[in-house]
Amino acid sequence: MWPRARKREIDVYDRRLEAISAAAELGSFSRAAAKLRVSTPALVKQVSGFETEFGITLFERSHSGVKVTPAGALLVDDARSIMRQSEDALRRARRAAGDGGAVRLGVSMMCPGRQTLSMWSDIHDLEPSLRFEIVPVSDLYDERESVMRSLGREVDVVQSSFSTPRWGDACQKLRIVNVPFYIDLPRTSPLARKTRITVADLEGMRLRVLRHGNDAMDSLRIDLLADGGVDVIDVDSFDFALFNEAEEKGDAVLTCGAWSGVHPAFVGVPFLCGREVPVFLHYPLEPTLQVQKFVNAMAQLLN
């Protein structure tokens, strides 16, 4: 059985509240639409329809974005509470019925979930009743999205390395594999032809490092700063814009696992630094029965 496309959840509240909440959070209809994976006109229609239906102006519109009104702010606060309570009630009902629905794996460019996907067939052999869906998620490192802190809502599990400063005790973890560090270099760099990179090779270079990318990366960053031979440049997001700027300035980028090789203008070279990065399956603190079965089956296969 192959993973299935995501299907619509039961409407336990007015789904237009999601559009209103996202627009209030992001200050933009277009960014809210991107977050919810709908078109901007469709989201604007939802918000405007709600305003017309209930006679409330929720947002002040301008060319620079939208700003929630006092009345809108009150509605958004209550709406978020309603959405959380509705989702919690649905999860409790499913748990009581012994049906947690499909196990939803969140994936993105930086967390494609390859090991988890490769194990699905064997997991299904152990637990034939399980259903599995793949759900696109945004940047795990975008604090506005809080994917890791809301597992069990939009998605149930995510495969990624872990950062204690970012996520603390927000979820449970099952270690899957350790992956090596890489140095991703512009293809025009002389070092791009090497089969491995050492700290000495990076002497005098600028190396971009994601702040709190994961615990192993934080530890390596401390050592590189103490060594002093590498100019460590802290970055707060990990996306194509990072690589585009790094290529323009001839900088190297510290990567690991699935992060390496994502940009076609860069070459990932193994970094001999004496460290590896643990990769985990992250799942909710209070998983549904189906999610717990999924985790138990994966743990059995890993052992």
C-alpha cells in the first residue's frame, strides 16, 4: 500500500477561521494563502465573506498588507481557542474509538523523510490497518509556523534532526539514523573538486552555519569559533536564498544529510569533523493509537 494524498478533515468549526487567523498572524493575505496552500483570491473571498455575513470589519487593508482591527483581534483570539479545542476533541474521539485516522508525514525540501518513506512498506506489513499520508509543510525553522510544536494537528510525524534550543520538549523522538556533515561549495570553488574537506581546508573561508540547526551543528559551530581559522557566518533560515547569496559571495555552507546538494550550483563534500548528526522521527507528546502503532512498528524494524 502506497502513501495516499491527504484528504479533507471533518469540519468541526468554520474553516474560514483558519484564513482569518493566518492573515492576522502574517499581516498579509498572500502569505496566509501560501501557508494554507490555497490561492490568494480564494482566501480573500473567505475573509470578505465572513466579514459581510457577520457585519464585522476584521482587517484594515493597505498596499503594504493587512492589519487586524480591535474587533478582529478579539475574534482571532477566540477563534484560535475554538480551533484548538475542536482539534483536541476530534483527536480524543478518534483515540477512544481506536481510530486515529491516517498517519500524516510532514515533508519539505529540507526534511524529505526518505528513511521513513523507505520503511513504509515494511511498517505496513507489521501493521496492515495503518494508513499513511504525505503532507507538505513549510520551513521547520520558521518560528511563525511552529510545525514541530504542533505535531498532531496538521501533521503527525516529521523526520528531521533536532535542536533543543528551538524545540525543547515539544515532542517525542525516535532515533532513525546518523548522517554525516557536508560542506556545500559553489561549483566554481577549487575545493569543490576534493573528495573530502577538513577544517584546515577551510582556513580563511567564510562558512555559513544555521543558528540552532541541530544540536550537533551547534556543538561543531562552537569548536569552529574556538579554532578561529574559519569565519563563521550565522544564518537564521535555510532556503534557496541562503545558497544564492552564498554563491554570489563565494561562501561555503555547512550542511548535513538531506540538506546537502539541494542547490544545483553547489557541490556537497563530506566534512571530516569527527561528528555525525542524529536524525529522528518526531511525533506528538500524546500520540493517537495509529501514530503510536506506526512508531512502535518503526522501532521494531530499527532494532
